[in-house]
Amino acid sequence: PVSAGGREIPLALGMQIPIPMAISIVVVVATLTLLVMYTLMFGDSEYHQNGVFGKILGLLGRFAGFFTGPHFYNMVERVVGAACCNRMLRVQDYVFFQKNPIFPCIY
């Protein structure tokens, strides 16, 4: 479809997004992805350890620690219930800690 402002990309449910905005979104997501990847790969080196990338790596570590800690599990359990959490833990145990055909498919 063509609008008064230029060409647009059709999305689901009849929504449309202008092409310059779509390009901007892709550039921002790619830049953030590269920043995170660089930080994870090189943030712990002696060169970056006390700099910006070392601090970002520390924040990512604390962020990951929150999502793997008991406080986050208790919040999720309050929202979805104990039965759902137990089901999710059983699936996680099967996929990551037992011999199964699912995990090798990822690689």
C-alpha cells in the first residue's frame, strides 16, 4: 500500500509501518545485539574489565542472576501458580538435564 507519506510495509492485522521506521528499528536492534555480543565476548578481558564494557558485563551478570534466583521464581509462581511452575521445571529438566532428542536438534 502507498500512503501520502511514502511506501509502507504491511504487517499483521492490517497494521502498516513506514519503511524508514522499519529500517531504523532494524538498525537499532542490530546495534544492540552487536553491543551485547561484544560485551559478552570481550568484557571480561583485562583491557575492558574496568571500563564501560566491564561494567555492562557486570550489569548483565546481575540481570541474569535475578532471573535465575529464587526471588524471580517466587514472583512467577505467584502469577502462574505452583502447578504451572512445576510443569515448566519438569520440561526444563527433561530438555537440559536428561538424554532426549530435543536438545541435539538445537545444534
